[in-house]
Amino acid sequence: MFILPIEYEFFLTACLMIVVILLASGWILKLEQIRKLNKTVSDFRKSLDEMDEQAKLIVRTDLELSKTHEELDKRINGLYALQKISQDISKTLNHNEIFRRLSQEHIQEIGFQKAIIFAADASAGPRLEHQTGFSEENAGEIETEFAGKRIFNAVKERKTTFSSISKTPETGQISGIIGAITRLESFVVSPIVRKNGFYGFILLGNPSNETPLTEGDEELVAILATQIGQALDNAELFESAYSQHQELEKKVTARTKELSDTLSELKIVSKRKTDFVSAVSHELRTPLTSIKGYASILLSEKLGELPAQIKERLGKINKHSDELTHLVNDLLDIARIESGRFEMKLEPVCLAHTAESVVDLLGVQLKEKSATVEMNFPKELSSALADKTQIPRVFINLIGNAVKFIPPAGAIKISAFESAEAIQVNISDNGIGMSPEDAGRIFEEFYRVDNTINQKVKGTGLGLTLVKNIIQAHQGKIWVESRPNQGSTFSFILPKAK
Ligand code: ADP
């Protein structure tokens, strides 16, 4: 046997151990690498799983999105169609026409094939107001079923919109019955409410569940029901306003006819009166002229001297004849102006001059009363477009009356001003005045206020009627403002000469 020296043996053992250690650490390194690789593989697998999950999520989200998109499209189309229907039904103010406008085409546009509307008829129970999409026979059956009131009342009591997809137990039961009666698989029922309460309900539906109902459909039908309610209210309001208007128009026509008949009668009566007054006045004028003529001749004593007593009586005859002639002339003038036979000759007239000459003319009466007259006419006052023979009569009557009704040393003021088209003259006095009732009547023929002055001074009560007629024949206006014991102001307006 070959024996190695001990050092050599030791050396070999040491080498062997080193080799073993090296091998062992190599294995350990490899094992470590394998473990790391395994971890990477498992990480990779996990990432793959996560990616798979995300991919699934994306697909799911995409599906949901396209569904939502579809629903949104349906909703927009439905709303658009609803807006069209609403516009259509709100354009009519006729009750029946509102329902006629809920056509099959309109109903389809909001996603339904059939529609039925029931109204609560207080006396005869539920009444089928309108239907579209149902056969006559089917509609008849439905009406009979609803006439039983049970379903109708159940709908009425629910007060809110519900559909075949409503899950609550009460609606579930009603829905079941309605589905069976109408042979519809999906439907929405909404009450139609008006200002004065429940009117009826609308039901929109489809025979199959091909396009499932959504909450959006319920909202759509609820809006439509509200619109119908409002359109019905508007129609009723219009109908009542229209019938009231018709009624009023009838009344106005009847009254207008009555008035125009009365006016025609009045015109006839007034014409007869004018003709009569005119004829009588004419008849009176001739003998009056003779009486006055004879009295004047006798008074002149050309036929011989007269005793004082007879002279005095003849004087009275003369005076009364003058008064009567004056009255007859006034009556004739009034009649002529009223009948339109008197034509005004219109020309520029200076009112300041006219007023001045009338004040001159009445000088004696003014002096007798120690009256003062204050005239206030603007220097540049335009001329009036008037008949220069008639306007002095207006001033004579108005200033003459003022003198008559003022106290001794009373005051009269005459003023004028102009506007764009007319001239206004005011004649004021601080005389006896009058009550508002009398002021409203003094332009009537023969009207005289019952006062102390009128009891003493004679008058005809025709002066102001004549004045009013003259002013009106000029397209002017006359009025009085007066208070008892505080005086009066007579004002008139005449057109301005251009
Ligand atoms: P007459 O003067 O002849 O009575 P008028 O027609 O001129 O008739 O007047 C009618 C009535 O109006 C007068 O009787 C008088 O009562 C009232 N009246 C007219 N002018 C005045 C006045 N300036 N002040 C008070 N009363 C007046």
C-alpha cells in the first residue's frame, strides 16, 4: 500500500474541502438565482392577472358606457319628441283637439306604441277620452273593465306616476291587473291633474318588453301628463273668457241698437220740436212787428196827442213787444243753428276787439251797477276762426249775465290765452254764483236758477242755450265753474285761425 506523507495528506484534504466549499457556495448561488427567478416569474404572473382584470374591467365599462349612451340617446329623443307634443297641444285652445293631437306618430316618437286616456266623469264614471294604437274591440273591453271603477279609483288614489317596473306591493298588484286588461307588457300610468283637481290618467305602453322601461320613461310620461293638464286648463280658461266675451258683445250690440234707436227717436223728436219752434216763432214775428209798429206810431203822437195814462201803457206795450221780439229771435236762431240751417261764415276774428266793443255796448248797465271790468288779453293773441256776426252775441250774453248777477260795485274779469290749436276765453265775476246742480243745467233751454235776482230781473233762459249752440257750431266748447255766493267763471274755446 502506498502511504502518503502526512503533510501531503493534509494538503489533499484541505484541497478537497476547498473544492467542496467552492462547490457548495456555487450551489448556494445557483439556488439563490433560481429563487429570484421564481419570484420574478410569480411577479410576472401576478401582473398578467392584474392586466387581465383591468382588460375585463375596460370591456365591462365600455359595455356600460355604450348602454348609457343608448339610454341617453333614447332619453334625448324622447325629450325632443315630448317638446314637440307639448308645443302641439299647447297651441290649441280646444278641449277635444288637445287629445286629437296626441297622435300615434307622436306616441311612437316617445317610445310607445299605444296610448289611452281616461277622464273622471262625475256622473257616468270613468270615460274613455282618447286612445291610439288599440283596436276598437280591445279599447271597448278596456273601457268596460275600467268602468268598474276599481282600477280607476286605485289609479286615482295613487296620485303619482307608476309603471310596470314599479316594485312596490300596491303598484305591483294594480300593474298586474292593468297589464292583463290592456294586454301590455310594459306601460307607464300617470295621473292628469288640473287646477281644480284630478282629471283622469294617461297610460302609454308596449305589448312586448323588447325595449325595457327605465325611470326616464316614467318621468317623460309624468311631464306629458302635466302638459295635458295645463293645456286643458288653458282651453277651459279660453272657453270661459271667449263665452264671456261673446255674451258681452251680444249685450253691447243690443245696447248699441237700443241707444241708436233712442237716438234716432230723439233726433226725430228734436227735429219736430225745432220745426215747431221755428214755425211758431215765424208766426209770432209778423203780428209782433205790427203791434210794435202801431204802438210806436201812436207813441210818436203823429195821430194826435195822447193822455199820459195811455202813453204809459203804450210804452209798456212797446217794451214788452221788444222783449217778445228778442225772445222770438233767440228761439229762431237756436232752431236754425240746431237744425244746421245756419251756416257759420268762418274768418279770423280778433277776440280782444270783440270783447272791448261789447264792454262799450254794455257801458250803461255797467255804469248803473258801478261795476269794474278788467281785461287781460295777451298782445300777440292769435285770431280765432269764427263768424264775426255770432261771436259778439256770445260776449253780450256772458258779460250781460255777469253784470246782472254781480252785486253793486262788483268786478268782472275777462281774459284769454292760447294753445297750439285753440284760444280759451274766461269771463269771471264775483256775483251770486250757483250750486253744482244748477251749473249742470243752465245751458238747457228756458232753465233759470231760482234766486233773488232772477225773481226781480226778467229773462228768458235762452241766452246760454244760444251761446252754447254758437260755440258748438264752431266746433268749440263752453263750460262754467261756479260756487254759490262766490262768483262764476264761464270759459269757452274756439279754434285758432291759421
Ligand atoms: P237768462 O239770463 O235770460 O235767465 P240765460 O240762459 O242767459 O238766461 O241764463 C240762464 C241762467 O243761468 C240764468 O237765469 C242764471 O240763473 C244763470 N246764470 C247765467 N249767468 C250767470 C252768472 N254770471 N252768475 C250767476 N248765474 C248765472
